[in-house]
Amino acid sequence: MNSRIEELLTKEFACTSEELNGTETICSIRADAKRSFIKILAYRNCVVVCTSEYLHEKIRGLVEGKSRDEIFELPYVYGQTIHYIPDPSLVNTAMTPPNSECVFLFEKEVLSLRGLTGFENSLEFAADGSTPTRAVCVAKDNGKVVGAAGAAGSSAESIWEVGVDVLEGYRNARLGTWLVRQLTKELTARNILPFYSASVTNIGSQMVASRCGYIPAWVDTFGTTLDGSSVYNEIVGGMRKP
């Protein structure tokens, strides 16, 4: 499981598995970044500060000698996301199935749900009818979809991100928990590792992860203040590439 996570993180943060398993603060460069870019990762005992080439030396000087918490307070980033992975001992605990028809769809089968709306966290279609969702477990009540847990691919082929939606009126009955657990079982049977993401300020979403048998694996920053939209734009303007 750790090797799967590290396959994803080495690609996203331009570092090595050895660095991820170390204890140092790593400053890496995303060579493919076409604009000012910075993203920070906390994994195990290491911190990775990944930037575009233009910012590398400037940011490395700023974070030198700083603790993990101090690095995550860098004014050029905002938001922190906790990413969870399933704990087999929790995911596989018995649950009473919901009073709904449940169907699992995989790859091209997902296209049968085209036109369905209201499930933005678990299922999304582009204007041309395509979707990044590669697997979904849906619950139906008299033919109407009332809940869905879906998984979209990532930059690592063997690890997919999970999201879940349950319509109002069908919540608080553990339907979402059951759907995520079923989707997790289906994916792991196909040798795919699902992960779930929640903002550090979204306690409700974190509770969903816990109820679904997921445990924290890594934390990273959500966005950058270097795109011109930040309320701190006057402060960070000097960091932007001319």
C-alpha cells in the first residue's frame, strides 16, 4: 500500500521514494510547471516543498531551518487537505446493506449514467459526455439514483480518488458509508488503491472518512496565492515570474 501512495506522490511532488521515507525537508522542482507553482506535502517524517523552477531558490531560502508547521504557514499557499487510505480491518467490518438497489459500474459502464446531475463529488460529466470517473457504486430507490460513491483516476494508474454523494432525505442512514465501503472492496479486488480527501476545516468530511474505515496517510496544500486572485496579491506580487 505504501508503494502505491509513493508512486503517486513522487510524480505529484517531483521527489524520490527515498526522500519520502527520510526525515529531511526536500525542495523539489516541477519542471513541467508553466506558471508560478508551489505545493507542500507532509508524508511520514518528511516535508516536500515543490515549486516551479523560477521560485525554487527563493522558496528554498524561506523554508530553510523551519519546522514542518512553520513551512505549512508559508504565505504563498493556502488550504490544507488530508488524504486518507482504507484500513482493511475497518473497511471489511460487517454492515447491514441499505434498503436500496445497489449497482457497481466500471470504466465504460459509467457512461450509462450520462446526464445525471447532483453528484458532483462522485460523478461528473463534461459537456461532450466524457467523464473522469472510472468506477461508481450507485444506490437507487424505485429506479432513482439517491446515492453514489465514485472513483476518478490520478497521475498514478493504480491509485484512484474516491468521492461520495447522498441526496438529502436519504442521509444519516449510513448509505454513504456503505457505498464507499462497497466501492473500496470492488476496487481493491481489481488491485486499485482508493484514497479519500478532506479539507482540514471540513470536520464532516473527515467524519465520513473515519466511518468508512479510512485513515490519514498524507497532507498537502490546496492552492497557491501566486495566481493573482489572492486577497494578499499586493504582498505576493513580487514573487510572480515577470
